[in-house]
Amino acid sequence: MTGPTSVLSSLCAALALTVAASAGTFVYVHDHGGDEGLLAFALDPKTGALAPLPGSPFAGSAGDPANFGHVRTLCWIAAAKVLVSSSPLGLDVWDVAADGTPALAAGSPFGATSFGSVAAVKRGARTFVYAVDGTAGSLRVFELQAEGHALAELPALAVGDLSSVGPLAATRKLLFTTLGGGASLAAFAVQPDGALVAAPGSPFAAGVADASAPCVTPNAGFLHVGDEDSGDVATFRVDRKTGALTATLPADVDSGLAQVSGAIDGGKGKLVFALHGTTPGAADDVVVLRRAPDGSLAPLTGPQQTGLNGFDTHATDVRGRILVGVNGGADDILTFLVDAQTGQLTLADSDTVNGANATMALVVRR
């Protein structure tokens, strides 16, 4: 007869096996240079070590997605364990297995046009995917289907007449993008049916001359944009209900770089990484800044060399303790350990991406 202790032990063992099978940290690099689709690596969250997944690269829809800064062309939908990437033929949906292996969902690609940036927002039981249609100058809206993970377009919810719509950023119930080639920022609240309601006062002055892709903190408290014409990073306080933006004081922080091609948030680490743009013949740099409770930024470090000539594709893990960089026009992917107190970067590992022309790197906790 099986006793309570034996049953409990069996349940605990089964739970441990389930957790072990479902847990894992992975890096995905979206390649728009050919039909590779996704390159995939296992990432050790403690050491930063990379290991290519068997079968990588994984073929998707071929070609070069619309060039909107070549960023944010890949998004992760955690609840469904799904990646969505843009292509010249539509949107590819990838089901991600417990071991990190991505497989194209039936029906991919969806949308039948060349898309740029993509982002996803979950509202209750429904998940909506937003994609930049550069040809039409609009944001198109899709809903992820629970069965099979197909994308069903919701054409009545599309937002048109957007001037030079750029990279998207989403968090919680909010969506942000740049407009006018980086001169302004648009903010939207996502409704339960997926409709986008412009925040009061949107679009907002970007606070910098040429805003890079916006990054928003996981708690939707602050939004940061780098200036591709200077060494500044502008910070905005976010209204969590409406998405309205209010510039903090001071609005700009001199990062010590000639230009900032991107600013990315370090998640729970409360760090912001300001990235130098491409400089022919020279390695690009990173300045690490710390965000205070009021949103203001203060540099922790001066420019730190990365060894990459073109540090233009980048990501962090959820803790902000690992920085991933990819040379978009070559074949290098590097990981750096981040000292949470000093902001110092230490090279952890490097690998190749087979000459991929990367548009985005994404760190995923599966």
C-alpha cells in the first residue's frame, strides 16, 4: 500500500522534473540577410556562456524586412511560449519548445506584406500583435489564436496616417513608437479588444533631435530614448493608465558618447545601457547608467569598449546582469557580465552567427 509520504515524494519528484524541463534561458537572433530566420543559443544565466542549439539556424520567410532602424523585428509572448518575427512576406510565428528549439507555426507567414517592427500585448485571455506596415504608413493589429497560434488580423483596429512610424516598444497595457524619423513619440493604451487609444497629448516631443528605438521599463514607470545625433538619453515618466509621457528633469543625460544608437533597460537591475552607433574602423562603446526612483539617469561608467565594430543589435536578461551584443553586419555575438554596483562589463563568451545580418537579439526565459 502506498503511504502519504511516498505519494508526496512522487509528486515532488514529478514537479521537479516538470520545472527542470520547462526552465531555460535562450538567446534568439533575428537574421534578415537570407532565409536563416532565427539563430538560437542556450544562455547560462550565471556565467553568460553561449551554446548554439542543435539545428540552428532555423529557416523562416526569406528576405529583408522593411528597414525601420532594423530593430524590434522580434517579440516574445511568454504566456504562449511563442516568438513573432517580421519578414518581407508577413509575420512568422514560432512555437518554442522546452529545450528552446523554435518551429514555424502552420500558416506562417501572416499578413502578406513587408513588416518592420513588431510588439505584443496581452489583455486578459487575449494576446494582440502589432506590426509596422511601412508601405501603408500604419500599425496593423493581429490576434494570436489559442489553438495552433495562427495570427488573425483585426483590420478595423489598424492605425493609419502615421508619419515615418518607427520601432515599437510594449509593456503591460501600453504601446509606444517613434514618429517623424525620431522627432516625436506616440503612445497608446491597449484596450481589452486590442484597439489602440492615443494617450492624451500624443504625439510627444522626443526631447532629443533623432530618437532611437524607445525602451520602457518592465513596470511601465519610465521610457528612455537615445539621441542618434548626440550623446544624450531622454527620460519620460509614463502614466500607466493612459501611456501619457512627461519628461523628467533633467530631460537629457550626457552619456559621454558621440551618438546613442540605442538605450536599453536592464530590467530589475535598474540600469540603462547607452550604446554607441556604428563608427567605421572602430569598436563601439557602451555607457552604463543607473536610474534613480524619480527616473533621472546618472552615468556609472565612461564608455566601455565592446570589441564589436557595429554594436547595433543588443539585449539583456531580465535581471540586467548579462548584456548581449551582435555585430549586425558580421558574424560575432558576445555576452558580457554586468556588475550591478559599478556597471563594469566583463566579456563572458563569444560565438558566431554565420554572417547573419541581424536585426534583433532577444533573451528569453522559457
